[in-house]
Amino acid sequence: MQQRELVKQSPIRSSYLSHSAHYGRVYAVESTLELDYLNLIRFEKTAESVESQPFSIRFHLAGRPRRYTPDFLVIEQGVEYVDEIKTRSAANNPEFCHKAHKLSGIFRAQGQVFRVLTEDDIRPGHRAQNIRFLAPVLDAPAPWNEYQTLLNATEKRSAPMPELQSLLGALGIDRSFIRRAVAHQLLQCDLTKPWSQLDFTW
């Protein structure tokens, strides 16, 4: 399989570069939906490795030669996922569905899992918006000292956003701790809710 070059800027498509210190890579993506997918991967940190536009394959569809380059190759718990990121409308296009069925068989024969992910998978509720807010601090150091201060100061292990902000103020901890602690999953919450309405456990 041929390695694909990083995406070049197109006059009709936007392209973005994103760096992850955790994975030690720079990623090229071609849409904001792909960028939101990558931010989710970077936030969750459950994958062993992630590559964008990892390779190209040639195959035949309806008697015609085709070339396909996946958006991402993700290895998680030893399973290789070949991920295609599409809008819901594009994923439901009959021509693409036929192509996806063909590709699924090709990758299955190679021991890989082909997935088509849409905004329904990537952007439920406010999750993508919240993770965009977290993205700038995903590679910053985890706020362990402030977290330990919080643990030592109270036996509480849960609070809604306003209560946690008040508690942090009383402890002299800057409110930016919440953003950094969520980014490093020291604070657990349902990110599909609006940021101001989050409830935290720790």
C-alpha cells in the first residue's frame, strides 16, 4: 500500500494541520468534521496509534479501477480501524454505500475493520464544541498539584459547575483548572451537555 502525501491546500477545500504531543505526530485533515474526530481521539487517548491519510489502495468497483485513501488508521487494543469520515448525507448516498460495502470486504480480508463515521458519531450534543475548547490544553501538563489540593480540602467528590467554581475560588485555585482537569480526565463529566451545565465527579 502506498503512503499518501500530506494534504495540500486546495482552492475548493479547506485543510488543517493538528499536532498531538501524546501521539508525537502532526496530522493533516481536510474538513472541520475530520478535525473534530481527531480532537476526540486526542482527548480520549485510548488508541495506541493514529495516522491520518495513512495509505492508498487500488481496487475495482463496477468494472472500473478506483483508488481509495482512508482518512485515518487507528489501532486500539490491537484492532486496526480504517476510518472514513463523512457527513450524514454523503454517507447515505447510494453510490458511496456501494463503495463502502466493497471496501469493508477488502479490509476485512486484511484483518482490519472499516468504519464510516458521521456527525452523529462525532458531534452528539455539545461534545465536539466542548472538546474544541479543551483542544489547546490537551498537551499541557496535567494540573496535579491543584487536583491534590481539591482532594485534600473536601470530602466532596462531585459538584455542578457553579458549585465547583465557588469551591475553587475559596481554595484560591484559578477557574482555568476546570478546563485543564477535564482535558486530562481528572474531572469526569458528560461532555454532550453545555459547558456551563456540566456536572463533575472526581
